[in-house]
Amino acid sequence: STAVAASTCDGRYVKLNVGGALFHTTVDTLSKHDCMLRAMFSGRVPVVRDEQGWVLIDRSGKHFSAILDFLRDGSIPLPECRVEVEQILREAQYYLLQDLIVQCESWLEARRRFDLEMPVVHRVPIVYTRSDADALIKQSNRPVIKLFLNRHNNKYSYTPFSDDNILKNLELFDRLVCKFHDRILFVKDVGSESAEVCQWKFYGKRILRAEVCCTSIVYATDKKHTKVEFPDSKIYDEAMSILCFEDRGLCARCGELTCLSRSPSTFDHATLALYSNVHAAEELAKAGE
């Protein structure tokens, strides 16, 4: 390869080899913005081409089509994936595309603010029949934890501390929801089709893998009593074991887990646009000071 001026390119068309990815474009497109590419193809900076006339650029070609689209149109729709936006930002910094740098940084700042400031709401389906619960389990691609809780099923009196243990089971369920809501489907069954008062069931790949019954009958001298227990260690162990059956949700664009810090249902373009506008207004205010 030899260093040559841009004027040696064939006419106004340029053949680019960017990290092994091949692109055809024009000198006019590459010169639209005051950036490294304009310097390369205006003769100010020497370029390198191979024997077939391809101009060599030692960068990844993954996002170079986005760079070309930005040069043509002045802006581009950014992907939903945070990892990809960070990659585009690095390419924009290399090519000295200041407007694209600002666009990417505003998007990332808006995403960061959204993750920090927006409250997280966890929705747990409540079912009343076994068929409704079975339908949810059948449709879910995630492991499922179902808590059956119905204090009114009991025909005997409760032993001391049973009411407290019912609340403790419910509180543990809520804590697990907060921690694993994006990895496990939680279902609360308050129906009357089971004789149980408090029971946990754990499903993986739509198959019942384990269950923990928290109630038992104890005998006193005069009558029977229902005892509710709180086997928190066993419940937590089964919850951790059921994670072995999950299919980790990978980003369809970059194949990584880290790109989405929230589940997709909690993040929408309208909210992101609102945060982007707020960030842009703050930057303008700072510039005017």
C-alpha cells in the first residue's frame, strides 16, 4: 500500500475498505462536514489505498454505514441499544463528527437519567382459578414462582404466630419480586381451588420443579389447629435453583446483557425524548452563561 492524495481517486467516487467492510460513496458526501474524512479527501491528509484502489481506513466497519448516513442527512436515528450507541459515539469521536458526538452523548445522558430517576413498577398478576394460573405458566418463557395464599381456606383455628408467618411469606414474595422481576415471572394465586393456605410452587420450562408447603395440621388435646410456618431458607434456595431454567434475555442487536439496565417494557422513546430535550435545554443554558 502507498500513501496517495485523494485526487488520485477515480473521479468523484470513492471505494472505502473500513476494517474489511467495503463501501462506495462520493467525495461530496465525505466532505459535507468539517471532520477527519473531509481532511482525508481534500488533499490535506494523505490516504492509503491498496492495489485495487480501495482506500483503507483502520477502523471497525460495523457502524460506518451510520457514519455515512449522518454525513448525508445531518442526523441519524440511534438504535435502542445502549452498547451500540456507545460504539457509534466512539466512531464519531474518531472521525471528529461533533454534531453526532453531541447527539450520542445526549441520548446516553437521557438514558442514564431515566434509569436513575424513573420509579420502577413491578406488576404481579393475581389469579383466582387454576386455569388462569396454568395459562400464565404455559405462556411464560421465564421461570415462574407462584405463591398460593388464601387464609380463608382454613376450617380450623390458627396456632400462635401463624398470622405473622403468613405475612412473612408475603413479604418474602415481595422482596423476591423486587430483586428478580426481570428474570422470573411471579404469580399470586388467591383462589379457592386448593385446600392449601400458604404454598409456594416453582416452575422451570413450564414444568413444576419444586414446591414448598408452609402449612400443617397440629393436634391439641381438644381440637385440631392449622400451623403456618416460614421456611425462608428453603424458599430462597428453590428460588435460586429455578434460575437454572431461565433463558437469559440478550439484546437482539448486540448480543449482550449489559445494554438494557431496565426491562424493555419500562423504557419508551417518548420518555427518552423528554429526557433528551431536558438535557439539551440544560446544555444551552450553560452555554449562554
